[in-house]
Amino acid sequence: MRNERTEAPDNTAVRCALWRALHVRVDAAPHVLEDEVGLRLVDPGDDWPQRPDMDPGATRAFRAAMVARARFVEDLVAEQAERGVTQYVILGAGLDTFAQRRPELAARLRLFEVDQPGTQAFKRRRLAELGYGVPAWLRLVPVDFEAGESWWERLTAAGFDPHRPAVVVSTGVSMYLTEDAITATLRRIAGLAPGSTLAMSFLLPAELLEAADRPGLRMSQEGARASGTPFVSFYAPRDMLALAREAGLGNARHVPGAVLAERYFADRTDGLRPSSGEDFLVATV
């Protein structure tokens, strides 16, 4: 019998899904990412735009950052698929909707979504209810981190082949992890097959943010702490690069959020820009 109490998505996953939908609803075209599938998964009721954390003005820069990082990842996956990579792993997948929005690309891959059991159970049920289902090439991989389960063991048990190249992505996760946990993940990625790629987002310390974005970071920190999932890791880019290289990822580079802003928002006439504070580590094996 299903455990309804624990079958629920993480609050952060819900918020990100709704912000992606809000981008489509309130921001001018062209949209950086077209994603209302997450909204359908969450099914929050008609009054969801009235939630305080969905205020169109107050959340403008945050939702821009959410769609920018999602678009960056999807462009990277498409590029690697063209090069013949056939495995894609999303660590902390939440309510990611790549498989439902880009089935023509996703079906060329073996896609593994790794997350907590409650989020995975909720998503599996909603995919069935909405008619998407879980195709053979999509593997939902529940990992009970609180019980000490190993994501690597669950991933390989789900059919991941460590001897074939893969794209491994982790966005919006590292700030919740200790440095030991991040290092362990980086070392695991460094041991993947040659031709593999990692893209991992990380938060900058407040002093490296643009002044206008510091209150937003404080608000996010307070919200995370109140939810029982406090931010524990912030990195200057040089420190994140050092961590990656020490873990064996010699071909590591820093992609600033400003690069994503230029790539996806430069020609907009409405002034929409992502907030600063979240950058990417991109590394190849």
C-alpha cells in the first residue's frame, strides 16, 4: 500500500517547477525555457500565482536564474548526445521535465533521475495520471539519503553503465551538501568513462554577489533553514575548481552565471536578467 504521508515532492522542487511555469505565464516571449509540465505535475490549484513566493516582481531574477540553468544543462546534453553520449544522470532531479518536454532527444539516451523516495513516488504517480508514463529509457532512481543509501549503488542497480560515457548534472543541490559529500561525488565522477561530463551548480559566498542580490540570498537561506534543509556550502570559483582538480577532474572550468545571462538574455527588451550568485562547475573526464 502506498505511503501517502511520504509521497510528496520537496518544497524546493515544487517552487522551481512553478517558477518555470511563471516564466511562461508572465515574461515576454521568446521564453528561455518553455516548461508548464512541472505545473501540471504539481497541480497546485488555480490560485498558485497568488502564493507569496510567486510574486511576479519579487521573483523575477530568481525565476530567470532557474530557467537559465535548466536551459544551459539541456543545451549541454543536446551537444553531448550529438557526440554520441547515450547516458544522462540527474542528481537531485526533483520535478525535472526534460523527458516529457524533449522526448525526441531523451529517447536517444538512457536517462536516470536520482532523488528522494517521496519525490520519486509522487512523480511516478503523476506521470501515470497525466498519461506520460515512465518509458523504458527513463529510470526513476529513489535513494533514501537519510537512511545512508548510496546513490551510486542504486544508480548502477538501475542499469547505469560506468564503462560508457555519461552526462551527470547536479543543479541546486551542492549548497545542501557538506564538503566531504561534494568531494566524494566529484571523485566518483572522475572515475567515469572517458568522454563523460559533469555540470554542477554551486552558490557563491555573499561577498561575491552583486549588492542587489544579497538580500535575495539571505531570504533564500532563511527559507531553507526554516524548511529544515539549511544551506551548508558556498564556494568561491577558485575553491570549487581546486576541489574538483584535487578529486581528479583535471579538465574543470568555471562558468559564471553572467555567461548564462549573456547567452540567454542579452537581446531581451524587457530587462529580464537572472540574479547573480549561482555559477557552474563543468568538468570532462
